[in-house]
Amino acid sequence: MQAKKTLLAIALGTATLGASAYQTEYGNIYADVKVRYESNDSDNALDTATGLITDAAIGFESKDYEGFKALVEYEIVEPIIDDYNAFGSNPEYNVIADPETREWNRAQISYSKDGVGAVVGRQRIILDDSRFVGNVGWRANEVTFDAVTATYKKDGLSVFAGFIDQRNFLNGTDQDQSDLLLNVGYKIGTGKLSGFAYMLENDDSEATRDTYGVRYAGSSMAGDTKVIYSGSFATQTFESGSTEFDATYLALEAGAVVSGVTLALGNETLGSDDGNYGFTFDYGTNHKFNGWADKFLGTPAVGLSDTYVKAAGKAGGVKLVGFYHTFSAVEGSDDLGSELDLLAVKKLDDTFTVGAKAAFYTAGDTGVDTTKMWAWVQAKF
């Protein structure tokens, strides 16, 4: 326990040193330090989960040399209070998915010049809105990839191609993969049209999941009102041995920004193959979608229809966001519940940010009522 107290003191003390990275003649040393409280109170037989977790990422990025840079980043996740179940650690408690970990989070060599880019090594990959490919950045230990990626940008065109050899999970474990990711975007009218192909293969099981789709997102002005809109469609095929499933995905959102307040209505439909398989986002930042209570990180076999309204704005320099979701099955008529999500974030200065967040899930025909709460302080320098 004393070691944990010492780490927390070091983390908080280091965070007060200053608002900018430490510059050397070879490059910059930087840090991202977070201390977060989280609780998970679910209406089941398990105990309420409580965690106070420190997350410190310290890195070095070299200066640019003819377009080349090197970056290394080490991350330490240390629970101060660990009354929770993280990947089976304390099974009597509900889940908080932040175990103690220590690892090289990133270690890469990059190149960027004249619109051409490439990264080799352990890296962060986020594509479009992170629905299909992201870093699960909400959790303490983000997901990174051992990969080779290449990009090209010119005028309104953007191209991404990548090969992933290994996925590095939240709990410090890894999975050997042979994945090919392709994403091409082009600015059309007042928005961006993206086409993508994400072909994933697990080297151990030889199971494959191939997803092909398109996305359009943009905005336009109607007088003093900014109108926002987005839409996505994708097909997915999963094969494992003699088993094969197919499912589709459709997402639509429309809204407006009036006097700095965003109001929007949307629906995500994660399709099902006759109730046997639900459209899946293996590499997505899934916490960002379908409710912050994380009831649908994995898609039910009956699929999921998520209709939501959201509101976002600022008051007194505080960012405020609210969602209300209603969930239902695609196959059958099950009511899968509803959820209210609330967020408040305040940037205090160039270094410190504080925030609070809550998710209130009400069960439908399946599931259990769940309340999750968070409060945190973060320092970047």
C-alpha cells in the first residue's frame, strides 16, 4: 500500500512541474498523468466496484531529421484502490477494466514529408470517428498495434493503408494478427466521403472478420444555424472453420448547432444474422458508442438498434454533454433497455483538466440496472 501511495504522490507531484514538455537538443520529453475514480453499481449478486487508478505515460519524441522521427512511450497503470474485477482479478466485484499494467505503450519510427507518411512499430491507430478502428482511449491502458502503416494526403484526398501484426490489449496481453486496413477519404461538397476495408485474421484460430463500408460526414450553414449530418453503411462476414455469418451496419445522425449548443438525433443499427450473430467492432473504441455503461461493448447475437438524442455545449467554460439512448433487438422484439449519460469537463489551464461523468442504464427485457460514475484530473506536459 505504501508503494501505491508513493506512486500517487509522484504522479501528482510530477504533474505540477509545468505546462510544456521538457526540451532537449535531441527532442522532447513529455508526460500524460491521470488520476481517476470510477464506480460500477450493478443490480446483481456482485459487490459494487470502486477504483482509484493512476495512469502515467512518459515518452520521448526525437527532433525531425529529413522527415524522420523516433518515439518511445512507457505507461504505468497503478490502482490505489482496487476493489473491482479487472479481467478476473477480484471476481466478487463488478467490472472496472483497468488492471495494473506496465508496458511500452508505443515504440515507433515515423516519416512525414510532402503529404506522404509512414509509421513502423508499436503505434496508435485511429480512423474516422474511431467506430471501426481506435485506441479505446477512455480506458487507462490504451490499445495499440504493432504495425506498418502508410498515409498520403493531398488537396481533399486522404489514403491510409496498414498491416497489423499484433494487437496489444487493455490488460497488457497481446494477440498475433494478420490484418489489412484500407481507408480512403475525399472531401465532397460540405463533407468527407470515406470508403474502407478492414480485413482481420486471428493467427491462432485462423478466424477472419472482413468489413467493407462507406461513411459520409459533414456540415453546412442555414442562415445562422449550422446543420450537421453523418451516415455510415457496412457489411461484415465472419468465418471460423465451417462457420460463416453475415451482418450489416447502418448509422444515421442529423442535428444542428444553435448559439453554441449542439442538438442531434441518431440511430445505429448493428445487424444480426437470424439471431445467431451480431455485427461486431473488434478494433473500435466501443465505449464511445451505445452508452457509457458499456452494456453493449460486444453486440448481442440478436443485433442492436440504438436510437439516441444528444445535447452538447459550454457553460462557464465547462464542456457539457448529455445522451439518452433507447435500445432494442434487431431480431425479435426484445426491449434491451435505456440509458442516460452525462459529462462535464473543465480545462483549468494548459496543463490541467478535470472532469466528471455518469451513466445510468435501466434494463429492459434482459440485463440489470447499472449506475457508473467517474471523476478525474489529468495533466499533460
